[in-house]
Amino acid sequence: MNRSLITGPVFEFHNRPGHIECSDRLRAIIAHLPEGIPVSAPVAAAEEDLSRVHLPGYLAWLHRQCSLHTAYDTVDEYGCTGGYFTGNTYVPGFLDANTYVNPRSYEVATYAAGSAIAATERALDGESCFALVRPPGHHAASGWAMGFCIINNTAIAAAKALTSVDRVAIVDWDVHHGNGTQEIFYGSNRVLYCSVHAEDFFPHSGAATETGTGAGTGYTINAPLPQKSTIGDYVHVFSNVILPVLERVHPDLVIVSAGQDALADDPIGGMGLLPADYGTLAGLLIDALDLPPAFVLEGGYGPSQPAAINAILRAVSGKRSTAPAPEPSAGARARVQMLRKLHGIGEGTNMN
């Protein structure tokens, strides 16, 4: 399977030194990429692409927050503008307690979203592409920013793809639940959203019983796992829940919200994956569906994230780990059994 990358220096302009989601994390990934993979420059999304997912009022507000002139004319020491109130205290440079912006953030976010679109277009043409972009996106909902995310890159790419295909699947393996992506597509039967994430963890959503509404009922699959879960638990969930549902739905496109913050050395993740394990997950998806995935970078803040991304790229090229996965925990087995019953897996039902 052919593979390619999209990334570039524009993503360094959304930055706040010392913040965990700063330009250093992408710089570290780029410095350790394998040679020989074609790399294309980022492209910006059109306003039309953004507005398929985000409310016009939200986009206008966000643009104002990222401009040089805010309602308070406040520019902090890092050049960040905008701000929010907590009690009677105004906090400049942040949209909420952990999501910062500066005068270039809106522009940079459009390049992240546009590059995600470009990655999906390549996947539809038969080439697996990894959009190494920032800021991340899966916490950004239709009308608000959250969790380092201001525009939902993966959702925008999926919505654009739906102008030419019938059905899209999004597989989110970031350690945090992608509450924004879920909110955007919760009532749709054209987007299957599957999330494997840490339970009882930020943003405190993504319960197994959150399965969609209206026409979208059954098209949201949440598999929360306990802290310290290993690849044995993830493989058990993928093999017995995620992959059977993907095969049942037959998507035209698979987009991976690729956050590598379930790594054991991630400073905020709390899970137990190793870099090679991400190659295992990517390989499972590719082998089950025979579709070239589009990968869009989400979270991941530990020192081994570059190695995890290289493992994904090796899996795309056909290299698979031969090491058997450890046995899943009793907790993971119980969760899978419940999810299979909840989603009618193995009962011969179809999702049309």
C-alpha cells in the first residue's frame, strides 16, 4: 500500500512555549520520520469546508478571539490574544482552562483541517496518508472549543468526503474520548464513530451506552477501558467489537483520529501501550477492510510518540508484528461482552 505524509512549518505558528500541546511535539515527530516517504505541504480548508461542521457564529467568534484586537485589547507575553473569565478573573490567551490561541491560530487551524481533507482524498484514491497536523481537533464540537482543540479536523474531512461517498468511518484511538466528533455526528447514519479511550477520564464522556440518536442510533461505538490497559485489551476490543461493526457497515473511507497518548510514557495518558502496539492496531484495520486509512494526528505528548508513528507507517507498508498480544484483562473481557450484546454483534443484524 502506498503511503504519504502531509505536514509543514505552518503548524509551528500556533504555539505557546511550555504548554504540553506546543510546536515541539510535532517537531520531534518530523525529526524522526523514516526516509523515502513523500511529504506534501499543508493546504488550507475553505470556509465552506469549516461551515459543514461548525456553526457560523462559532467560527466568527473564534476568528475574533484569534485576532490582534480583542474586546479587551489584551496580548500576553507569548503574543496570545483573546481570553476567558473564571469567576471575576480574566485569563488572556486562552479560550478555556487549557485551550490557548494566538493571532495565527485560526489560520493554522484551517491548514490542519485542509490537510486532513487532503489526506482523505488521497485515501479515496488508494494511498494511505498521514496528516501530521496541529492543533488537534477531536474535542472541538460544532459550537465550542475544548481540550487543546479549536476546529475539528477529522470531522471536517469526513463531512467533505460525504459530498462524494456514501459512508465514512472514524476510528478514534486517542486516550481521550473525542466528544466533539461524537457530538457532530451523533444523529447521522452516514458516519460510524468508534472510540477506544480511557474511562473516567477527560472529557468525562464516551460511556458505552452513548450509541447515537435518531437515524444515528447504533452508529456511535464507545469502548472505554480502565487505566493501564495494554495492547491485549485493545486487540480484544478491536477484534471483537470495532472490526465486526466496521465490516457490517462497509464504509467507503476510514479516517483514524490518531492520538498516541495511550503510550505508557505519555505524561497525561495513564495507559500501557508501547510504540509497536500502534502498528498492530493500524494493521488490524488495514487487514480487516482492505482500505487505505487516512490518519490525522490528535494527541500524544510522550517521548516515544515518534516511534509509535513510525510503527503505524511500517504497518501501512505491510510490515506486521509477529509477537502475540498478551491476554486481555478480565475487565476488558467483560466490557467486550457487554458491547457485543449492546450493538447486536454476532446476531446477524445489519446496519443499513
